[in-house]
Amino acid sequence: MMKVKEVRDLTAQELNTKLGELKKDLFNLRLQHATNQLDNPLKIAEVKRDIARVKTVLREKELAAKS
């Protein structure tokens, strides 16, 4: 689980890279869940929250750049 402070310290390029990694992780977790190989289903929700954090910070940086 990523902290908001950690996310805010990353650059926009790093955030986009992290977002791609998190989406791949989410896909793999869903695949494992569908095949009953996932030990901790709460991990899916945790990754979803991390994706939301990254998207939020990306949007904040985008809006800050416009103004």
C-alpha cells in the first residue's frame, strides 16, 4: 500500500509508469482470484485504492500545470 506522500513525491512520468504497473498487478490478481489461486482477496481492493491515489495525484498535477 502506497502512502499519499510517497505518491506526491513522484514525477508525472513516474506516476504513469506506476499506474501501468498497478493495472497489470490488478489484472493478475483478478486472474488468480478467478482460478481460486489468490490467498488474500483484500489485496484486490488495496491495489484499486493505490490506482485511485495515483490517478488523483496525476489529475492534481495536470490542473496545477494549467493554472
